[in-house]
Amino acid sequence: MMKNLRTSIVLAVILGAVAVAFPASAKDLKVVASFSIIADFARNVGGDRIELTTLVGPDGDAHVYEPKPADAVAMAAADVVLVNGLRFEGFLQRLVDASATKAAIVELAKGAEVITMGIHDHEAESGSTPHGHGPGDVDPHAFQSIPNAEIYVSNIAEAFCTADTDGCDHYHANAEAYKAKLKALDAEVRASIGSIPPDKRVVITSHDAFGYLGHEYGITFLAPEGMSTEAEASAADVAALIRQVKGDKASAIFVENVTDPRLVEQIASETGLKLGGTLFSDALSAEGGPAPTYIVMMRHNITAIRGAVIGS
Amino acid sequence: MYDLLVAPFVDFAFMQRALLGSLALTLGSCPVGVFLMLRRMSLSGDAMAHAILPGAATGFLLFGLQIVPMTIGGLIAGVIVALGAGAVSRFTIQKEDASMAAFYLISLALGVLIVSVRGSSVDLMHVLFGTVLALNNDALALIGMITALTLCTLAVFWRALVAECLDPLFLRSVSHFGTPVHFIFLGLVVLNLVGGFQALGTLLAVGLMMLPAAAARFWTVRLEPMVALAVAIGSVSCVAGLLLSYHFSLPSGPAIILAAGVVYLASIAFGSRGILRSRVRHHRHRIA
């Protein structure tokens, strides 16, 4: 027993050394995903053929993430690097340069339908200007719309195919199966939101991450903080939101998993609106949390919004 | 006029809280800032902002986003750094600026280490340091208590503090209270800064402490009027900054500090001890 164990350890060490020395001969495709939602897509497409590393983990904020040496190591060894693009990951370019990786950097938002800041209805209504990003900048949170998520998945399958031609059929089959699930989810979300009266579909969150969700499904999201979590709110923005609520325009208020809840709590207490719970915007929750995968996250968010709006 | 100046504070509870909180902070920290400036320690506020990180981070990691544990943690870290720096400057040949720099760097590194080991990538600096627009009851109570404590301490130790600031060697030669008073004063600095950080953010806490004091220095040489003037300048800046933030949709913390900054720049130019007046007087002397 003991001897067996020792042999297998020695074997494992040798195999590991071989795998490090000849990365090309390793069976698994080495994939680096920039944050948890993309990692979830990659896991669904790659299945057990890929070895996945996620840079910004569950409940992490990719806007302000500081890379660690381990991230550069993972990136240098990667075959494929999956990122959102649209300048969502502020830390990314420096990390790519520093790691000198030869992997293909795949921007998944390529081909997705993008919306620009400043064309949301609420910008005109609240009179607030977005901070950090000027008007006309592209909103990077494209994954919040499910049709866009399908494009992300197709892009991932293409990227995996290019890097690992043997597994091409496998990746495409997985991607198709997953996209079918996304289509079903899309229909479910549409039905769920369809049951909310149109004039009730105004919701307050802490930063402007749900532009796509709102654009795709006809909900208006208002936020005091603007697109990046780094910007600071002004008294005018907060006052505008409070006016919206008092004018019975906004009917629910939420905190997000990646931002400071205090400002939103203050608005809630001033208007008497009850906090509708936590929405997941830029990151999934940890395993066992309320939103461990993309599909569960979307379902959680929509259920929470619907519950809070109908309940009010 | 009413719409411009009063309505924002009447209509919105968050504006009232912001005003109350920032005015209370001004009342306590401006006098402390005057003493700090007179002791030539104006930059220690900035150092302290970094120094409290390990304490506040530990409080956050153990108890979550609750202002009391985070403040107590920050207070402990700040007091250790201030006492350490003060002790080194008192009992060795090194001056206070060097020892303060050394201690705050050690503390900052420790703080970054604690934050990173936990591995959370939510930006802790944003979570640790509040914003003036989101003051809840806990934060207001905290600021109120700190202000009351500061004013009482200042009232009790006023004469000793004055002597300590202006001529520490004299105070030590006539009284045993020299060293304790110095440490009590450093304690007040830490208390005001930490309370301010948690409730209002770093920029606002340090800025409200130093800028009004620095501006008041251009108007008078006497201590009591200087303190009163600093508090007045601080209060005006708070009101002006919040109104600017409300009417022109500017971020509130920077707006308040810039308002104080404008007063400071104007004081350099037009103060009774500022550039223009002292130039004019100089001239007359020469002519005469």
C-alpha cells in the first residue's frame, strides 16, 4: 500500500516534470479566463479537455483587479486566453505584456451587439452624466444579454478549435448544447419580464452594469455610480435617483455583489424602498452561493427583480 | 435664492446627513489641524491614512462591513504608529517626520499583505473608506462622539497643548506633563482621522483637517482667532462643496476639499499676512 503510494507519487512528479518541460505534449488545452462568468462559459464548451485558470474569481471586481505573479505565470503557460474585451478588464494589457505570453488573446465580445453609454433612456431622464467613461463609450458588460452570451460561446468554440483541432467536434457539440440551454433561458427571462407591467420596470442598482439586460429585455436600470465601480457619486446623482423613486418611477432597489452597498442602502432608507437583495453583475458567486453559474445567475437576478417589483 | 441654497438640504435627508456629518467633523478636526500645522506635522495626516490600513482591514475581514470594528481596528493601528513615531522622536536622535514615514510604511505594507492574503479582489480601499453621501446612523454617531471627545480634551489640555506646540522644551522643564500631552495630542489626531476615513473618505478627512488651518494662518498670528477662523472656513467649505456637488453634479468629497482649496489660495493672496498685504506694508517701510 505504502509502496504503491510512493510509486504513484514518483510517477506523478515525473509526469508533472514532463508536462512542464513539454507543454505542447500535454493533453489538456491550457485556458486562462479573465473573470468568473467567462470561465463558466469556457467550462461548458471545453468540458474535460481543457485546464482552466480564472484570474478574477467569484465575487471579485474585474474593474480594479490587481494581478498577482501567479496570474502572469498562468498566462505565460496558456494556449488560449479568453477575455471580455471592450476595455472591461483594466488590468489586462499590462498583464499580457508582463507575461510575454504567446497565447492567442481572444476578445469574446467581438461580434456581439454592443451599446454605447449615453443612449440609455435613463441618462436623459435622470439628467446624470456617466463618470469614468464619457458618453459615446461602449458599455463593456455585454455578457448581461443572453443573445450576446451565445456569441461569446461561439467565439470560445472557434478559439478552442483553432488551438486544438483534434477536439473541434467535441467543442462544437458542447457549444451547441450550451447555446440551446441559453436559448431556453432567454425565452424564460422574456416571459418573466413580460409579466411585469411596463411602467414598473425601473430598478436602481449601485453601478451601471445592467445596460444590456435593460436594453435587451426592456428594463430601465438607474445607478448613482456610473459604469466603472471606481467613480465617485455626486449629490446631484443621488438626489435625481431619490426623486425618481418618490415620483413612483422606480420600484425596486438592489445592491450588487462587487460594490460598496452603503450608498444604495442610504437611498433605500431615505425613500422607504425595501432592498430587493443582491444582484450579481460582474462576477459569479462562490460555489454553493446563489449564483455559481451564468444560467443560475441570470435566473437569480431576474427572479429577484421580478419579486421586488411585483411586491412593491 | 432659497432653491439654490436651502432647498437641497430641506428636500433630501441624505444632504442633511452629509451636512451634519461634515460640519461635526470640521468642528473637531480643524482645531486639531491648527495645532498639527503649528507643530510642523501637516503631512502626518496623509501618512496616517495609509497607516490605519492593517487595522481597518483586519476589522473588515473579521466582522464584515461594520463601522465600529473597522474603526476600532484602524484606531489601534493608528495609535501604534503614532505612539511609535512619537516615542522614537522623543527618545532618540531621529526627528518625527522620519520616524513617522518609517512607521507608516511598515504599517501600509502590513495592510496590503493582510488584504492580499485574504485574496478578495473587491477593492478594499473603496469599502474601507466611506463617502459623505452615504452616512448612516452609526457613522453619524461615531463622528459626533469623536467631535465631543476632541472638544472636551482640547478644553482640558488647552494651555498645555499651546505650550507644547510653541515651546516643548519649556513645557518639559516646568512640568511633567510634556510627554503625556504630546501623546494625547497624537491620539486626538488619530481619532479624528480614523473617524473621518470611515465615515467620509480619506480625502475629506485629511483635507478638512489641514486646508482650513493652513488658510487661517494667513489671517492672524493669535491662536484662538486662528482656531475659530479655521472652523469657520471649514464649515463654509462643507456647505459650498455640497451645494456645488448638488447643482453641478460633481463628486462630493473633492468638491468640498476644492472649496477649501479656493479659500486657501485666496488667503495666500489677500490674507492680512498674505502676499499682497505684506508686500504693500514692506513698500511703505522702505519709502519711509
